[in-house]
Amino acid sequence: MRKWLVLCLAVLVAGAFFAQTVNAEFIMEKITKEKVLRVGVAPWKNFIQKNPTTEMYEGIIADDLQNFEKETGIKVEIIETNWAGMIAGLQAGKWDAIMNGLGATVQRSVSLAFTEPYGYYAEASLVRTKDKVKSFADLDKKGNKITCIAGTSAHTLWKGKFKNAELVTFTDSTPAMLEVIQGRAKAFMSDSLVNSFRAKERPELKLFIPENTTWFYQAHAVRYQDQDLLAFLNTYIRNMRVRGWYKELAKKWGMADTWATGPKN
């Protein structure tokens, strides 16, 4: 009886593995046969968003998808969704991959298989361009006021690190940055992605990434059973990385150099 049970379990496991393998092969077979990769995206300014005038997608990810088409000969079919529905849509087979500038977190990796990184970001600050800020110690001084948005990851991180400066929270970024611009605050804390774009739009501000920050990375995502698609996307990312493609994107879109290179040790 026990041997029979073990045999049945072995057959079930083998069957599940075989089905998973066949499904993975089918995905790449389908993609290469049809020359189409279905990609789920949630519109995100400066990353991938449709220009209402031209009806064309623009941004870092949009440029990368165009380059992907050029390099592989595979057409990218962009399917718009929202942030709440991206993962569920992938699991339901509505698209083959998420290529949206998604942050690869441990929590998300429970249900998503992430590629290698193509972009890096950190919790960072905006300071006045004329201010000489070289280290976290320059921010964390008595009498300094630091602003951030209440309830954000920046708020969570920095409230445990500032010991001397006063951390003041706001509900919106505009008045929080205005405090810095007008000299009433030393810095505004947010992630380096949005702060890079804000610094580009406001020449009176510059990006500063403190040495004691926390780093994250951006990656594409697929279903765990689609390992051959994962390998295919990783090969593309590796090739583009050694060619300096991501550095070109960072320069074009006003990102910090560290977006393409990662933290400097």
C-alpha cells in the first residue's frame, strides 16, 4: 500500500513538472512563432505613457521596448492595465510579461519571477543646488528641517535615521519641496526615481543620495513556469548592459548615473 502511494505521488509530481515544462516551452514557441510578446503596463510618467498628441508611448521603458523590438525582431504588444491589476493579469495569462519599471521586492517575488536588474533606485533627497551637501551628516544637524510625505517608504526609512534634524511630514510633495526651495528646509526625502525627474524640472534643486540609504532594483517579471522566457529576457538585459544602453537611457531621461550602474561602493 505504501509503495503504491509513493508511486502515485511520484507520477503526480512528474506530471506536474512535465506540464510546467511543456507550458514554458509553449510560451516561447508561441512568441517566436507569432513574433509577438504581450506586455502588461500601467501608465507611468517618464517611464511609459502615451502622448495624447502623437498617440505614441514615451519614456524610459517605451524606449527600451522599441529597442527590444529592433534587437529581437519580436513585436511588443502593449496592453494597458493599472498597478492593482498587473500581477493578477499576468497570472491569468492576459499578457506574457510585466515590463513597466516594476520594483523587484521580496514580497512580489512570492508570485513573480523577476529578471536581472536593469535599473536601480534608492531613497534619496532633493536639496538646493547652491547648498554644499556631501554626506548624511550635512543633513542631520540640529536646526535643520527635513520634509517628506507621510506614510511613504521614505518616511518609514528616514524617521529612524535622523537623530538631530527635525523630520516634518506633508500630505503632498509640492509644499514639501517648496519648503526646501524657499530655504525653510534643508532637504525633501523621496525615492531617487521621482526626485531625479523633479530635479530635472526644477534647476534650483539637485538630487543627493545619502550614503546610508536603502537600495532597490527594477526588473521585468514573468510567471515562474515561464523559465525560458525569463532566460530570453535576461539575455537581452545582459547584452544591453554591456553595450551601455541603460546608461544612454539614464542620460536621455535625466536619471542619476546610479540608475544604470547601481550603488557606488
